[in-house]
Amino acid sequence: MIPLWFNITWTYLIISDRSLAICNRTLWRGCYEAHCFEPPMIEQIVFRQSKKTFGKRFVVSLQILGNSDSEDIEMDSATFDMFEAQASHIKHVFPNTHFIRE
């Protein structure tokens, strides 16, 4: 039996040649939130690795046209590495994509 307070939440990106989707998922609710963007809506995508007090932080920031704030989504290191390995495919659809390791 799994206690009710035990609920894992994760965020993932789906990138295709026609859109980018950001989805949030939990163990109990499944995919409960999804945002879809078409390439002309995205001004810039920045994948950033930065140092924390203990370990590292991995974030993707989306700058949407007409929005002064960026959408920041945290991810794990394996997801970051996977997107970095696929950088050429992502830049083909979203040319203003950057990967930063600090």
C-alpha cells in the first residue's frame, strides 16, 4: 500500500517539428497540465545547468512572444543530457535554442 502523501510529480517536454509541449504529470493524476506552443510563439529556449549548494540544478527557460517573464521548468540531469544530445534536432525547429553549463 502506498500512502496518499506519497505522490511523485515530474515535468517533461515533447518537441516536434510543429510544436513544443510542456506537460506535468503525477503518480495519481496522470498528465494533469499541458501547454502547447507553436514555433512562432517561442522567442528563445535556454537549457541551463547551474550549481546549487548541494548538487546541480537543471532548468529549461522558455521566452514566449509578448510575455516579459520566462517560463522556467526544472528537470533532472538525465533529461537535460538527453535534450543536449538532441540539440541539432531541436535547433532545426527552434533555431534560438541555447545550452548553458555553469
